[in-house]
Amino acid sequence: MATTINVDGFAQALRATRRKIRAAARPAAQAATEHCYSLAKLFVPVSEDGHYFYGTAAKAAPAGSKQAAAYYFAPGTLRDAIYQAYSKDNSADGRATYHLSWNHRKAPYGFMVHNGTSRAPAHPFITRAMNAGKADALVIMKAEFVARVKE
């Protein structure tokens, strides 16, 4: 006695599901990143008044001309410089990586705010956002992933 089973339909359905799973990775990762992004914007310190940033050019400037080498920044510049970006280099088929950081050209002092200096305490707003949002981000990512696969 011989039994023959045609599994072509099952294999085709499995391939379709695999494609859905791989396609769901990027939107799921983006949804989680969006949550941490919004938290980072909440946690970043914003001054009430604008301020000047004196880069290395100010140190080399002659006495009395330090102000000429200063850059003025309006309140909220660092908050507005926070971004999220998809990383093609660190992503692959079925795996998506997003970067959450600040644009150092728009807010060159961001590193000093986030990590502190010898005279100023650190305000690690990105780290705080990632730590505070991790549990919720995983729930959001899972929900988005499941919704995309079930489509």
C-alpha cells in the first residue's frame, strides 16, 4: 500500500508566510523606534532662553574676540535635532535596525548635554528614553508585527 501526499500548496503557503514575516520586520521596528523617539523628545532638557556654544575655534581666538567665534542656539534646538533613521548597513532581510540620535550639525553641543562634561552633569535623554520605553516598545513592536503578518 502506498500513500501519496501533495504538499505543494502547503509549501507555497509557507513561502508566502515567510515573505510576510520578513516584510513585517521593518514596520515593527519603526513603530518601536517611534515610541522611543517621542520619549527622547520629552526627556531632552530645553532651556528657557537661548544660549551660545563656544567650539574649539573660540579657544584659539584672540583675547576679546571669543564672542565672534560663538554660535547662538534658540531654545529647543537639541530637541528639534533628534531624529530616527533606518540603517541599511545594519539591517538585512527580516531584520531592521533604526538609529535614534541627534543631528550633531544642528546641535553640536548634544554630546556634552547627553554625556556631561567635567563641569556639567549628564542628561542622558536618549539613554533614558531607550530604558524607559523598552518594555512598551517591545509590546508595540510585537503588536505591529502580528498585525502585519495577519494581513
